[in-house]
Amino acid sequence: MKTINISDELKNNSYPGRGIIVGKSADGKSAVCAYFIMGRSSNSRNRVFVEDGDGIRTKAFDESKLEDPSLIIYAPVRVLGNKTIVTNGDQTDTIYDLMNKQMTFEQSLRGREFEPDAPNYTPRISAVMKVSDGTYNYAMSILKSADGDPESCQRFTFAYSNPKSGYGHFIHTYKGDGDPLPSFEGEPKKVGIPNSIDEFTDILWTSLNEDNKVSLFVRYINIQTGKTESRIVNKNK
């Protein structure tokens, strides 16, 4: 698969929606994930990421302007032992609870579908990273409607064992802006991953559309020690 330039990819798409990147740093030392959210409505833009234990959650920036919290307030990142779960909705909790009961990542999502936000039917995108005893693997998932038909849910899981250093995979909710918004198609895109968390954070944040970007989270996990380093960037301050 061709490696795409993540900066160019984001700059050329004004509205990829919500996106997850998971991979390994170029030096092979770090398991890497990033999650960003964007918004077109005032309700979607009225958010920030805040730390929540080992993970993060979304929070209304101005509580007085919060309209419908159902699809915008959730925990995008949670940690279950040696697993880090990253998603674009409350399926984070579903994955956490069911994997804690020994179900697989794929099994934990069988009871979930795309979001009920007609006519977009936003895909649910998810990822899980496992760092254990110096080893690292990850998987990604997308649950989407069949070309906008809410009667049919399409489920795709992509697993990456012993991932190559310097590369990751990018999956997002929308192909681009539109009305209705067109869902992501195909397998996750291969992207480059640098060694520096600050460099990667800067690349992603500056490349996202200035009007639509809302928040960004980036985490590097040392594969040998499990030590984490994270960054949160919020447009609302």
C-alpha cells in the first residue's frame, strides 16, 4: 500500500470528520495513536478534550450552550490493562466492558452499529492497541451503513500484528464535506509516523481545517516500559 502524506491528506479534505491514527514511531520504540474531532454545527464545535484517568473524555466548553449531548459527549480513550481503546463514540465503553469479559475486539462491537444521525449515519470507528512485554499489535474497525441505507450495517475489522516502524493507519468518518456527509470507504490509509510526539501533534493540528477542527489527542506509549506521553490540543480555550 502506498504511504500517503498525512499533512497533505488533511489539508486537502476540509471535513474528514473524526479520525483515528494508530501506528509505530520511526525508531520502533513507541506505539502511537492520535484522535481528532471536527464540527460544523455550533453544538459540535462547543467541545474540548479533558483528561479522565488514563484516558480522555469530551466536555462542553460552554455548558450553557450545550444542546444535544447524546453523540458528542463520550470517552474517546480508555485504558484496560495493557490495551488502549480509541473510538469516536460511546462504543469505547462497550469495547471496554466486553473485552473486560474476555470478548475479542471484533466480538465486542457486534451489538453496535453506525450512529443514528440520519441522513449521515456517521460510521463508528474504533481501534485497540495492545502493548505487552515488549510486543505491540493493533486493530481498527469501522461500522457503516450500506451506501446510506440504514437497514444494512457493514462491519470491517483490520488487524496489524508486529507493525512496521515508522508507519501507521488512518481511518476517518467522512470522505469529505457534503450533505449528507459521505462515509469513509476502503481500508485504513497508510501514513508515516515520526519519532517526536510534539512533531506529530504539530503536523496534525496545523493540517486540520482551521474552521472545522475542534480537538486533538496524541499518545506515545513506550513499547518496552509501557510509559505514556500524551498531548491534548483544543481550539476552544
